[in-house]
Amino acid sequence: MKNSNKIKFLFIICLFYGLSIQSQTRETLTLKQGWTFQKGHHPLAVNPDFDDRKWEHVTVPHDWAIYGPFDKEIDKQNVAIEQNGEQVATEKTGRTGALPYIGEAWYRNHFKIPNYDPNKKVLILFEGAMSEPEVYINGKKVGEWKYGYAYFYFDISEYVSSENNTLAVKLNNKGLSSRWYPGAGLYRNVKIIVKNKTSINQWGTFITTPIANKTLGKVNIKTKVSGENLRIVTDIIGPNGITMDSNVSETIFNDEFDQNFLVKNPKLWSPETPHLYTAVTRLFSSNVLQDVITTKFGIRSIQYDQKTGFSLNGEVTKFKGVCLHHDLGPIGTAVNRSALKRQLQILKDMGANAIRSSHNMPSFEQLELCDEMGFLFLAESFDEWKKPKVDNGYHLYFDEYAEKDVVNLVRATRNHPSIVMWSSGNEVPDQWGTEGVKRAKWLQDIFHREDPTRPVTVGMDQVKAVMESGFGALLDVPGLNYRVHLYEEAYEKFPQGFILGSETASTVSSRGIYKFPVEIASMKQYDDFQSSSYDLEYCSWSNLPDEDFILQDDKPWVIGEFVWTGFDYLGEPTPYDEVWPSRSSYFGINDLAGLPKDRYYLYRSRWNTQDETLHILPHWNWEGREGETTPVFVYTSFDQAELFLNGKSLGIQKKNDKTPQNRYRLMWMDVKYEPGTLKVVALDQNGKAVAEKEITTAGEPHQIVLEPDSKTIKANGEDLAFVTVSVVDKNGNPCPTAANQLEFEVTGNGSYRAACNGDATSLELFHEPTMKLFSGKLVVLMKSTNTAGSMELTVKGKKLKSASIIIKTEK
């Protein structure tokens, strides 16, 4: 065989097994292919000889429940949601997404360990298994875990051989175990790690940067190891690939090396400049190389100060953040790097600089992307401590698992420069009473022990209670969920000198849906189960965005906010959680398909200081409303603008302090609807026109339009292309009320993956190749194969001119 063919052959093998060879001393096998899956009780599945050929063949990450169907009876909860202030129990039909996640299920995989040596140490790592996983290797139980969001690993050295290893994983999802759609299955990666017994411990590397400024970077690396006669050699490689410093050490303290490095004129990590360095650590025993670990990190400093709040690299920085649940809309909870990257790209354009993982451990992929793309990260652990929110929640496992779960969270992720804060809980009922104060301190102490460099917060909604009990005072960072009317009092009573809006707004809206009359309202409901996109509707416990904006702008001691939420998510369809059909949230700045709502532009006008924002709402298709009052809002980075309807000026509006809304929105409240063209002209301080935007009343839908987020994706069998589908009239005007049923076909080197239209009331299945437009749009997801080439999407609809688009796939 020629050398070039050998290389190609080895590459194909590595690709098939998901094999990442860091060195001859360590191998990592990612188990993506070769899985079989079956729901139900199958105790014989632990037997290596069990015949699973008739089971469903799946790839992992995998979410079994996202394929539906939606059913109001699934996990129907009769409950009073205490954190929402409810006093009387009512029927909640879509609280957990109305998808079939409940029940027992099994996964099996037959695998071989490359270059197996019985003297090696073999670990199995689960990055997320929903939930209560029990793990069996070759018929023997290796161990179990409980928390579906936790990362965990087992030493399986004594259970495996080089040939015909059988892995069986039992999962069990209980009803009444969640407040949102939790997903189901092995929804994150499963890995086999093969290394020498003399080696660097799993998650044993801890990199900090005690000094980080423009002229000097001090890097400290602590490395936990196992073995004797050890020597460690570490190189620091800069973003440009050049070695910046090296260190050799034979001095070990309690099985840990402690090395310091000097980097002159470092490229500091920040959201604007997310520079990453690499530490390559080699472990020797008696001068024989035993292990090699490569770790990405950033050089940056963080400080939380009573006078200045939060500073990054010496500069006062406010969190312009959003909260994100872990589901990815139409593909469910199965982690996908390209879907996560698309979310972050959308948020980056909006001007966001921070993410809060709500309310659980983030995926490794999400953290890697935040490091690379530049997002500050608030990594959260639990939604529940010892006191329950739901019958089968984390309180069942808290005593046995809380410390283990926190330890794994911190050790697995602490080298990510994006993480600048930990959260030990969200709206836990333990905020009441002295026992809760003790638990808060106990958890915070664990975080501090594992990572002395970052502070700890809790998302607190019982603000009066935590002011009195001392709960809020003991936290490093007091996080307030909503309760804007209590910020001043909390600031006076808490000793920290600053407040974080750990969860804000919870404003609700449906993309492209507008209701009249236009008025501020709490928990407003309509016959179509939608919320108005005039962005003036909120929940009983929450508020409008403008109220948080005022706190951020006027109070230097408010260090930022994390909006609930960046994207809609499955479950919690407030304010319609008592009606059917309604199965996903309305909180998102973007809808479940990732399409921006009007509110996106409100946040963009304030957060994105680099680009101009000029956005008009509502749409201008209102047949039957001729002559009726139809207010027009403009979200813009400019302070003033003039509005025109069919060429006639409707006057100039300037931002002012009359109301919170007037301060951040331009509003023409008395516009009378007539079809035609609505145009806004933004003006500078001298009254000069500097930008304009217009929308026109559309005719009947005529032609389908396709807009991809990328024209080229990776041919790796996982990468996704997101194609926005809309329709226009004969003159090319978008049809904002179109609801046509469309059909999708993908040919070539790819496949149809899913579709989503952002309608919280839709019961259409995401994986079926047909769906209705909602407010004139939807999104189609296409997935690549492992073969480079191209794939073509064709979209058709009755009485519509069809459209096709080609996406290239490259190695």
C-alpha cells in the first residue's frame, strides 16, 4: 500500500471511530456510531450475548423524546408553582414540553479498544445522560449516577478487553421531575479514555492567570498525577503557534505539580479579543514519557469590587447576558456544535457578551465556543437543593450527590476563560429558613475549595427573605431574579456593594403577532394562545426590558443582567401553561427556530454599540383595520427619527424620560392604518437623515425564498445548515402573515434533519418534512453526511413558486 493510501486509510478509521489520538500514551474514543436503542424494561440487555439487532440504530448524542408526538397527557402536572406566586394548584399540560421523555430506556454499544494493553487504565466518560444512568460493561455493573445534567466517569480497567466489549446503559426518566423539557437519552458525548496508569488524573489540570495585564502574564498550572519517579514538562504556546515559555519540574506536593510561567506582552482574552493559549503538558516517569495533555486557556483577570463592580482585565464591564436552557429547539437536547454556534452568532450580532446556563451544567461544546467566540459565562449547577420544587426533582439526590456534582462541574470546566462566575442554585425554596443559609454556605465553600479564583452566586427570587436571613449577604455575588422594585433596598442591606440581575425581564411575545389595543399588561391571554410582539406584556413576577435598562444605565452598582431568555425553549409556555395546545415558551428574544423577534432589535439597539440598528414594527398587512389606530414602534440606536406613511410625515419622535418605554423606544401611538409603505428615517443630533428603513403592504404569497446561514458546512455527518424559508408576493415584498403548508426535500450528500416555525402552539412534528409557515417564516435544518460534495434543498407549497438551494459540504 502506498504511503498516501495508508494515511487516507488511517484517517477513515479515525473518522469512523471518532478517535482522537493525543499521543501514543493516551487515546480517546468517542462513541458516536454503533449504538442500538430501545425504550422499555429490558433487564437482559446487560448480557453481552443479548440480541439487539432489532433495536433502533442511533448515533449519540441522541434525544429519544424530541420525535414526539406532542400529547397533553404526558407529564400533566396539577401544581401551584410557588416561585411564580401561585396559591392554588391548576392543571399544567405543556410544562415539560408535552413530549414523551418519561420512562425506562436502554442503549447498547459494541466497541473495541485500539492498541489495548491490560496494563493501561481505561475510563468511560459521560458528558450528560438523562437520567439516573446505570452503566454495565461486559455484563457487569460499573456504577451509576443520578443527575441527568452531570458529567461523570468511571474506571473500567478491570471490566474491558481489546475484543468485543459490550456497553449497556440503562436510563430512567421519572414524571414530575422537571419544570421544563429535560430531554431524554445519551444527549451528550460518551468517551472511552485509554492511558497509562502513570498519568495525569482526569480533570487534573488547573490553569489560572494570577497576573494578567498588557505587559505581563503570570500563568500557574497545577497538575494532579498518579505514579512514581515523576517529572513534568509544560510548554505554553501562544495564539500564533509560537512557544512563549517552558517549565520543567520534579517537585511534587500531595500528588500535584505546581508550575509558573511568564508570558510577556500577552494577548488578553475578552469578548472583543478572545485570544486562546495552549498548554502542552508531558509527564515522564524515570525519563520515559507516560502521558501528554493539551489544554486551551486564556490569559485574563477578573475582579469583583465594592466600588466598581465587575472588571475584566482592569476595565469595568457590565454583563449584557441572556439565560439559555439546554434544548436546541427542533433537535431537542442532543448537543450539536453547529446549532450552538448559530445561537451564539445570533447573540453576538445582538451585542450580548454573556451567557448563563439555566439551570444546569453547560455542555463542553458550548463552553469551547464561548471561549473561541468571546462570551463571559455564568455556569450554573442546580435548580433545586434539599427542598423540592417538583416531586421527583434533585432534592431526592442532594445529600448524596451535590458535592460530587459540584466537584465534577468545576474540575471539568475551570480552565475555560469564559467562565467568570459559578452559580450554586436558582430560585431554590431553601432561600427560606436557617437550614438554607447553611446549605448556601456549604455549597459556596465547595466551589471555593475547588476554584478559589471565581465567585459564587445564587439566583434569588425571595429577596425579602434572603435580606432578613443572611442568605443573600453570605454570597460572593448577590443575584436577583426580577424584583426590580427591591434593588435599592437590597443594595442598602447587602454588604457586597453591588447587585447582579441574575435573571431579568421575562417579557413574553410571539414573533410577528401584534394585538390591539396596544397596552402594558401582565399575564395577558388571547384566544389564539399567542402574546403580542409590541413587547409590552410580561409575567406576574416579572417586568418589561426597559425597567432593567434603567437600572443598568443609572445604577453603577448594578453590574449587569441575564435576560430570561435568549431563545424560546421547549416547555414552560407561560402565560398559557394551563391551556392546550401550548408547548414551548414565549420568553425568548429569539423564537424556537432561532428567528429574531422584534425584542431582539430592542436589545440590539442598546447592546450592539458597533453597528446601527433601525427596526420598524408591526408589519403593515392589516386588511380590515383601515382607519383604525395601529401604533408604530421603532427600535433604533439613534435618538430620533421621522415616520412617513405613503410619503406623508407622521412627525418626529425623540427618546425621552417621560416613561421607561419612551427612553428606549420611539413610538407613534396614533397612526391610522392604511395600506402602502411605512418608512422611518433616522436623524442625527443635527436633524440630518442618516439611515432609513421601510416596509410595504404585501399582496398574496407568490414565491418561496430561501436564505441559508452558511453556504458551506463540514462533511462530518453532524454539521447542520439552517435555511430560513419565507414567501414574497409578485413584487418581492415579504408576506408577514403567510401560513402556507410547505414540503421539504433534501438530495445529495446530506439529509433533511428538522424544521421549526417558532409557533408555541404548533403540534407538527419537527422531523417530518412538512410544516406551516408561522408569521411568514420557518427554518429548515439540513445535515451533512461524511462524504464531501453538495446537498440540495427544495421547498414546495401549493400555488407557490418553489425554490431550491445548494449547500456545499467540505472535509
